[in-house]
Amino acid sequence: MAAQRYYLQVEDFSSARGANPGMSFEGSAGPAFSAALGAALREPALFQRWRAQQEDPDAVDASLGALDPDAKVEVKPARTGHGGDVVVTTSLPHAVMSHRLGLLIGRNWTLRDVKSA
């Protein structure tokens, strides 16, 4: 898959959390979120922890574990508040990126646009 740029918005990094505390983002600012999401897209640890918690880990669709070692995450802080604009450049499909975002920050993000990288 060709690389895409996903343009997201997060209203408040300090309150953006996923449902499972063991996998959820724990930071309060854009740089920490950038590092957490970048690691989740490039490294298998977050997916493997989630998969291990499933009722039948072997039945989990292996494609959800795809990685992009070249994924980049940039955060531009909002002018007001504690959120920011996030640009993710990755060759991973939207479903994988959305799944990792859900684990990290739940539904506390909005997809603004997607463009070819």
C-alpha cells in the first residue's frame, strides 16, 4: 500500500485515553502522544498486548498486527487548549491505524483529511 497522510485532531491530550488502562496513552501533551502513536505503528508491543487479552488470541485477524517501520507522527499544538493537530504518514491501512488510535486514546480524535504522501 502506498503511504498516506492522515490529518487528525485531538482536543485534549491530557484527557485522551483508551478504554483499557494497560494499553491507554498516559501522557498529557503532543510530544508524548507522537512518541506513543509512532511506537504503536512501528513496533509490535501494543498489538501483542491487546491480542493476548482477547478471548481467542489465535483467532485475531493477523492483518491488524501490521507494522510500518517508516511511520511518522507529527503534532502541532493547538493555539488554545491542550490539544493539537496530528499528521500521521504511514503505509498502514486506515483500519490498522484506527485500531491503534482506539487502543491509545479511544474516540478522542477526529479524522480531518487523508491524502497521498
